[in-house]
Amino acid sequence: MEQVDLMAEALNLTLFGMGFVFLFLTLLVFVTKLMSIIIQRKSRQASVAINGMDDELDEETKFVIEEAIKIHRGA
């Protein structure tokens, strides 16, 4: 009789542990997807802001920035 109780307890612990891991991994997937969506939206907003900045820069400033990038890259 004691062994039956021990097996029932082992089965209960196994199911509880597997259930907890399943829930944790499912939550992890949803949080990761949510973070990805947030980052993509922020990236699009930043891209629009940077593209909008092109209109504000004069030709000399653009030239200086391009030359600085070329020097930095070693080209």
C-alpha cells in the first residue's frame, strides 16, 4: 500500500513539474513575441524620424557626415 502512495505522489509531482515547465515556456514565447513586436514598432518610428532628418540637413552637413563615415570605415 505504501508503494502505491509513493507512485501516486511521484506521478503527481511529475505532472505538476511538467505543467509548470510548459506554462513557463509558453509564457516565455509570448513575452518574446511581444518584445519583438514592440522593437519592430520602435524601429519603424526611429527610421521615419531619421528619414525625416534628411530634409533638415543642408548639403555641406551631409557631405561632412559622409566623409566622416568614410574615414571611420577606412575607405
